[in-house]
Amino acid sequence: MSSVLVVNEISTEREEIARALEAEGFHVVQATSAGDAVREIWGGNFLVAVVATLLTGTSATALQAQLVQLAPEIETLVQGKNDDVSRLVRKVVAIRDGVAAA
């Protein structure tokens, strides 16, 4: 089963994305902060990391760069506040299936 890391400080948004990904058969790990995300990367094996645009104390771009340095094999998708969750999930499914890259 493919694992996805969802990084979002807003619990309702994070949980909505997690539920949608789990419905597609993914194992989802939720991180409530950039620091949590880095700790999870060390302990897990993820196919994709979904990073919210707005993070306290850092930017999505900075976290994305850090995750690429720690685990270059992980595809990182930045999710904006108004991005459609179903479109995001389709992108993750396409990455899993080898149809698309981030």
C-alpha cells in the first residue's frame, strides 16, 4: 500500500484530504506542522507529500525543498487553500499508477 504524507495545520482540511486519499487505497500519515513532516519523513516511506500553501514559521516552498533534500524520491505537491481536493487526489493516484509526475 502506498503511503502519503499530508502536511496541513488546519485539521478539517488535513482530514478531508486524508479521507479522500484513504478512499483510494492509500495509507495516510497526517502532519500538523513542518516540523512534524520532517520527523515523519525520517520514520516513513512515502510516495507523495501533500503540503499546504500556508504554514506557520516556514513556507510551502521551503518545506518542499527540505523534503526533497531528505528524501528525493518523494513527489511533493503543494496544495492551495482553494485547490479542489478531488483533483489533488487524482494527481496522487496518477503518480502512484506511473501516469504522471509532480
